[in-house]
Amino acid sequence: MRPGAVFNSIDRVDAVFPFLGQRYRTPTYTALIGAGFGGALLAFWTWWPIGLAFGLIAGMCVVIVNSIINRCDPEGRLQELTQLKLIWSTMRRPSYTNFDERA
């Protein structure tokens, strides 16, 4: 088998990072690293407990949102941004009627 023959018919391969028992893809893993980096920058610029608190709270928010995303699509077939759009549209308009109320 020649090198690269395994992925000949696949257009894109998603990078999945398992961490804390959850599945993280590139957007949420980047957000988690950004939360830690933002907390470190804030700790450097201000008093260190403020940066630590910000980093922990922002990181926990990312972990909570990622757990909601993982519960919405357990197989991981949809992309994370698509799932966030679906969750946002459901929160804005939680009920739909598929019938006409003219009767």
C-alpha cells in the first residue's frame, strides 16, 4: 500500500482532542487554550488572583458549552459551529408550529 492511500477518498479529517472525558475539536480546544492564555495575560497585567479567576471561569464556561455540544450530537457527525448555530436558533425560538391555525 502506498503512503497516503488510506485517506484517498476522504476530503477532510477532523482533529479530535479527548480531554476531561469529552471530545474537543479545533474551535473549542482553541477557546480553551485562549481562556487560559487570556487569564495569564490578565494576571500579568493586573493582580494575579483576578487573572486566575478569569481563566478558571472562562475555562469552565468552555467546558460546559462543550459538554452541551457533545450531548447534542453523541456521534460527532456535525461540526461544532453548526451545533452552536442550532442551539442558538433553538434558544431564540424554542417552539415551532408545523400546521396552519386558520381553522
